[in-house]
Amino acid sequence: MKVRLAWSFVTTKRKKSHCSIAQSTIFLRISTGMAGDDVLYSRLCAMEQEFLSALDGDERTLELFSIAWASLQRDIESAQNVGALSQETAELAYIVSTRITVVAEAFQELDETAEKLTNQLKEELEQIVGDVSHGQNKQGDYFSSKH
């Protein structure tokens, strides 16, 4: 079974900075050689929580997660290419990548909806301010008749 981690980096508008995965990312990254199957399995197990933590962080936190995720993907593909990836780890990679993809897409849709609603609210507020500054509102000439 060929495994492909199917998650693309999602940029959100969240600006919280209290959560960071930098230390975990350093731990998860393997800089020398190919990772063993047990290490890959452990890294996959940690990825869902790392992703959720990254969503609660800022842009840099998401970038760090994306780097760790790409590194894990390369290591899994390398292990798979040399036949060192167990069926259990391959199945876990599919499950984790599917879950992360679903959550990432939901957050992206949420951000797009929030932005759309924000723009609609701004337009409505601009219309109200424009009406008030001209002495009118949707209920008639309220300000002119009271003063």
C-alpha cells in the first residue's frame, strides 16, 4: 500500500501566541538517517495533537507544524520505498492524514465563512453610518423629526 500524507498547509487568521510546538517539532524531526518504523509510528501518534495545538497558535506555530508534517511525510515515504514501513504504520499514516485533512478543511471553511460574514457586517455598518450621517435610516427620517 503506497502511503501519501494528504494535508496541505492551511493559513488561519488566528493570532494567539501562547501555544507553541517548537520544542515538540525539534523532538519529532529526525535529521540523520531514516527513521525506524517504531519511531514513525510514535511520530504519527503525536501528530494529531500537534496539529490541534498548532491551530490554537499563531502563523509561526502552523508553519512549524507544516515543517514537521513534511519531514514526517518524507521519512514515511523513504521507509516505504525500502520496504521498512509496517502495515500497521501505513494504516495509521492514512488515518492520521485523513483526520488532519478533514479538520484542516473545516477550519479553512470556517475562516472563509467568518471573513464573508465580517465583510457583510462592515458593508451594513457603512450603510447605516451613511444613512445616519445624512439624517435618515431605514425607518424614515428619524433624526430630523425628533430634533
